[in-house]
Amino acid sequence: MKRLFNILVFFVLSVSVLGQPNTRVVDSLQAVMANQEGKERVETMMELSRSFFDLSFDDCIWWGEKAIEEASRFGEDELVAKAYWKIGLRYLNHYEFDLALDSFDQALEILNDAGVCELLMDVLNYKGRTELLMGELDAAMSTYQRTLEVSEILGDALNCADVINNMAYIYFQQNEFDKSFDCFIDARHRYIQLSDTLSAAQCDNNISNIYVQRQQYDQAHSVLKKAIPLFEQYEDEASLAHAYQNLGTVFATGRVNLDSALYYLHKSIVCAENMGDQITLIEDEIELANVLKLLNREDEALNLYQSALHSSEAIGHANGMLESYKNLGVYYNEKGDFTTSAVYLRRCMDLASEKGNLLYVNVVRPYLIADYARLGELLEMKKELGLMIDNYEGILNENNALGEELTKLREHTNGLLDQYESQSAQIESLQSQRNQYRLAFFGLLALVIAAIAAFVLWIIVGKNQDKNAEE
């Protein structure tokens, strides 16, 4: 399964971690707010919203909305945008991605005419992360490109590195592994320049994902073994969860040591549970289920797939749903329960089509066609076969078009080569003529010099003869 990377999980969880239940803090803020007016009162309302996050999410949102309402009264656009951004963070950390995205868009609409500022960069950062978690990869890439421009203008080198790291993740999800690798290396270099060794190690952890995809398991293992001690030193459980997960995948798919795979995946689950990281837990369950299937512990694998699906649907985690639907569909297909298999595969196809994720569409469709064939649903089978053929023909036409473009380029290149050779021949001819002219010129010059020398000699001889005659 394609996993999320460290930097994403850290920022998603940061607000929750910082907002532990504390009724004394709430009471203190409410007492302070009673004597406040204007901007200070709005800021306190936003802090109250944050403090209520783990006490009562309803109260958390109520205070966030009160902050927006209060800020709007003063007509300070940046303060209103900040209030929308803050409530968006609450929704994001509560895994209500649609509401979070709507709040961030509201903030951006207000900031459109405000010029470049740190708040704009912050809102764009979290909008991009929300789109990533929703599986909206094209939208996230567009957001991050704008974020990078703003970060460069502000001279925020650390945020530039973070954004490039997240862009690398998008390329990874789109199977553009070379671009992903280059971006991770770029981000890692920037972190090293900033003396941020932890973030550099997180890049190494992310790079191990690419090594796994390339089936370069020894390189992945080597990178992870160097990164894990640093994560342990910093007690960075979020990074450890991902590193253990990646190491489990290496042992499951590359080194084929299933006991080690189980060991590291269970360690990942412990770290993710300590962090309250639902997304990593979902990924761990799916990875663990895959290993259990290899060990013929299929009932346990089925339970984990279903648990991962339930959690993914509860928080709207698109990648988790896609992977769970696919694995459950394949599981029931292999068990001969083609009706149940078709239900899950159909859901996977529909969601993948909605998200524009052709990778899942192409992987799932053959299984779905097989289900329809076994169930005797010939019209559905014919429809999917037609779509597969259309897709194949589309790819074939695209390849043919690319072939024609390549032919044109070759012809153009050959034409340029012929032109070059013709010009080279003309140049050689001109050089030959020039050499001939030079020889003729120097020959003529030699004759002129010889004639002048002969004339001078004739004059000297004539003068000598006249002098002798006089004597």
C-alpha cells in the first residue's frame, strides 16, 4: 500500500497533541475573556476553541464560530481569515476533511487581495495537506505549487523544504518515482543546510518507500536502519511508526522474513496508537493483513481488512478506502464469493474513477470482469470489457500519436542533419575556394615582389654601369 509520509502525519496530529484536556485552562481563558474587547477577545475565543478540542468537540466548534462572528464585526480581513483557518484546523484534526477544506477556502478567499503574508502560507499549507488526505492529488499539487511560490517570496527556507517533501509524496502516489526521488533528495539537502537532522532522516524514511517500489530492498533496509536510531533518540513516535511500517514491508515483500515483518508492523501499531494516528493505524492493519494472508491466517486478515475499511470510511480517508475495497474484493474473489467480491470491487472502481486514480481502476477491473463472468452478468461484463478495450485503445492511440510525433521529430532531425551536412559541404567548398584565393593572392604577391626586386636590381645595375662609364 502507498503510505503517507512523516511530515504529513506530524502536521495533522500537532494540534491534537497540543490541545490536551485541561478544564483549568478553559476556566482561565473564559475569565480573561470577560474583560477583553476587540482583537484580543477574538484571539482568546480561538484559544478556547483549541482548548475544548479534547473536552467537547461541539464546544470547540461553537467557540470557533463565535471567533469568526466576532472578528467579522471589526472588519479586519486578516483576523477573519485567521479565525476561519483556526476552525479549519479543528475540523482537520477531527478528520472532517470536507469542512476543513471549506474553512481553508473561506480564509483564502478573504486573503486573495491581502498580498503575500505568513497567514496565506499557513492556510495554503494545511489546504494542501487536507487535499492530500482526501486523495485529491492534482488539487494538492496545485496548492503546493502556490505555497512554494509564497514561501520563496517570504524567504521561509524550512517551509520550502516541507512543501517540496509533500510534493514528492504526490509524485509517489502518481507512480512518478523518479520525480518523487528527486524531490525528496532536494528536500533532504535543504534540511541538512538548515541543520534539521530529524527532518533529513524523515526524508530518508520516505526515500525507503521508493526503494521498495523499485524492489531495491537492501537499499531500503540500509536507509531505515540508519534512520530508526535517530527517531528513537528524538522519541519521535510518528516517524518510528512509519519507519517500522516500511521495515515490515521490506521483510514482507523483499527479504521474505514474515516473522520479522509481523514484529515491525506490530511495533508500528504501538507507536501509531500512542500518537492517536488513525491513518497510520489503517495502513498498518492493511499491511499486517497482507502478511497474515501469506501465512494462511485468512480469518485474521479478513478482520483487519474490514477494520481498516470501517476506520477509513469513518474519517473519509480515500487511499485507505481504495486499498481496503481492493483487498476485500480480491479476497472474496479468491474464496469464490463472487457476489461480495463484485460489491467491493465496484466500490473501489467508482471511488478510483471519482478521484482520477487510474492505477486502481486498471488493477481492479480484470477481477471485476471475472466476477461478472462467474455470476453470469454478461451485460455488466460486456460493459467493463468495452471500457477496458476503450482504455486499451486509448492508450494504443496515444502511443500511436506519440509514435507519429517521434517520426516527425526524427524526420525533422534528419532534415536538420541533411541541412547541416549541406551547409558543411558549402562551408568546405568556401574554405577550399578561400584557400585557392589565398594561394593565388600569395602567388601574385610573390610575382609582384619578384618584379619589384628585379626592377630595383635593374636600376642598381644600370647606375653601376653609368658610374663605370664615367670613370
